[in-house]
Amino acid sequence: MPTKTRSRVAVLTTSDIHGFIQPNSYTEDGSSNLGFARTASLIEKERSIWGDHMLYVDNGDNLQGSPLA
């Protein structure tokens, strides 16, 4: 009989990135907490903790909302 094992998995999701690539506001002068650059840093941090036991899912909405999009 196979042995049952349990694993923990982290699921990270993003939504409404709106074309923000860099962590700054395109419409206001200054930095923001938005964007793919910031998201990539957070994902790398979590991946260093969880390794292969992490799933990242982007829920879309990248093509509107900023002048870049």
C-alpha cells in the first residue's frame, strides 16, 4: 500500500497590472508600488522560500489602464 504524503503549496495571483512595467506612475511624477518589476521581485522572494511548491497565476487585465498599455 502506498504511503500518503502531504505537501504544502503556495499560490500567488496577480490581477489588474494595467501595463505598468516599471514601479513608477506614468501619469504622476514619482514612484509607485505597481508594476511587473515589483511583481517579479515579490515572486522571486516567494520562490526562494517555496521552491517548486509554488504556483503563480496572472488573472490578466494587462492591456489597459496606463499610457504604456
